[in-house]
Amino acid sequence: MASPALKRCVLGAIILCALWLVSSRGPPRSSLGFAALAPQNFSSSFISEMPSPIVPATPYTAAVVYLLTTLPDRRPKDSIFRSLSLLQKNVPWRYEWPILLFHAGPYDTDVGQAAFLDKLRITAAANNLTAQDTETLLKRIEFIHVGHTLPQGIPADPKEYKPVWLDMWPGYHHMCAFYSYKIFSHPRVKDLTFYFRLDDDSFIREPVCFDPIEYLHAAKKSFAFRAEGTDWQGVTAGMWPFVSNYAVRYPEVEDRLRGNHWPWAPKRFWPNYGQGLGFPGFGGNFEVVRIARFQTPEVKAFFHELQSDQTRFYHIRWSASFLPWGDFDLFFLGHAPVRKATVYVFLNVTEEVHYMGEVEYGHKKKNYPGRGCTPLP
């Protein structure tokens, strides 16, 4: 009969053998003796629900958008560097969203991008940005090449084509088409929640009490603008009958325009309706947009009809940016009349649209004083 001491020895040996067997079949060991991590299945529900340690989860996505150039041989004005510096300095960003600089070629190379960022760093310092804010601004910049081509059948020679608006041909016309409808299907923009559009000569002149993008999210708005007016009839020819005929074909559009108090021109159903009259528009150099509201099947059908005749954008130049003219802004058709028509046709203006007069804003040499600004909760 085995002694108690022998029994303990045998039991201990059995336990050691069992532990050795388990460890030999366990996870592989690293060279330092620690268990190596098994490959992770990142499609698992647990992993997908975990917040990123680098990019915090946010309730929406957004970007600031500039269209710097539409022709390969052009460069933006130096005012872009001041615009970006004041944007970073004067907006209390809830999130540091990327700033998308769309261009037609000047920043395709690392050298071109580095030169741009170097100049931006100098301008930021001149506008009293801290070193930290300057580096944050530089990290937000994203250069995106976007090509623009004339539609088939439209000659490149303006003397042959004779567009109504000859100045800045065809770069400005490309801009009109891009912001009127193309931007909503651009791969870098289409899946975002919001974009905040500025021009290279747009300036947030003084500190704002809220982030314009966060405002749209918090207030559940779909569109914000800073100025509006009437565009010159020479570059809006045909817009009044276009909108009128569209409303006649779709009764729900007629009802919505009525509910939004759309300002029809006089003698709507007379021949040559709207001829010789300007068309209302938003100032296109400042807008905040909830993108999905301009991607519905109904809006896409409207855009499809708009672009079915490209002479609207390239001959008449449908689609406005403010151009200073004396003491007032003379509208020329950029995209703002098209935007205003789209907003009034498809949105509930009372509930979804905000005049962002709180922002102390400047465009070119024109300044727009800000009114009382209430911080977001």
C-alpha cells in the first residue's frame, strides 16, 4: 500500500502533465515567452461597435469645401491662404473636419502641395494663429484633383461658341455645373452628412459663437446661406419658364412652392414668361448643406432634367457668386439661382432653411456685418 507521500508525488506529476498538455495546445508564444495575439476578426459585432482609439465616433460626418481651380493652367488667388487662416481662427470647431481643396491640376505633385502648405503656414502666422492651430489647419487640408471637360458639341473657342458670359470662359461655367449638381455625386462628398462651402475669397472676418456645421446638425436644418438677391436676367434666361413648367407637370411641386411662398414673376402663364427679368438666388460663396436632402430620387430627377440641356450652364450660364459692383453686389449666375430653385422646390423652407446672419462675413471687398449670435448649448 502506497504511503501518503507517494500518493502526493503521483498526483502532482499528473497535474503537471495536464498543465503541459494544455499549454502545448494553447496560443503560440512570442520570442519573449508571452502568448502571441491571435488574428482578430474585425467584422465581428464586438469590434465594429468599439469606438476608434484615433478618430472618435461622431454623430455625423462633414467637410469644408473649396473649388480652387477648374482649368489645369490656373492657380487660385493668394486670398485662399487668408480665407483658410481666418476659417481656422474664427470658427469654434466642434470637430476638426477635413478641408477639401478641389483643383484641376496645380497640386497633383508633392512639390506643389508642399509649396501651398508652406505659404499657408506663413499666412497663418501673419493672421495670429498659434503654432498649434496652424499645425491643426495644415493637417486638415486634403488636395483632390477634379477634372472638368466641356460637354459634347460645345466648342472650346468662345469666339465660335459665343457664350452669353464670355469672361472666365470656361472655368466659371465648369464651377456653375459642379456646384449646381455634380458635387452631390462626387466620391469624396456623396457619403458625408454635411459640407460647408466657401470661395477662395471668402472670409470669416470675426470670431463666430458656433460652428456652422454643428449648428445645422443641432437645429436639424438642411441648408444655410449668408446672402441672397436677384441674378442678372442675361444669365438666367429661361429659368422662370423652366421652374414653372416643372411645377405644372408635378402638382406636389406646385403645392410645395406655394407653401414656401415662392416669389413667382408676374404674368406667369403669359407668352415669354419671365423674359427680361432677373431670377432670385442665394449667394453661392457661403452655404452649409445637408447632402442627403439633395440626393433623393426626386432631386436627382430634377438635376437630370437640368443637365439634359448643357447650354443652360455653358451658353446662358445657369447656375451665383457675388461680384462687387459699386456699393452693392451684382449677381451673376454661378449656381445660386439653381440652388434657390432646388431648395424651394424640394425643401420645407420654414423648417429646413436658415439665414446664417450671425456670421461676420466678407466676400471679395464686400463685408456683411454679423448680427447677434447665440452659442449652441
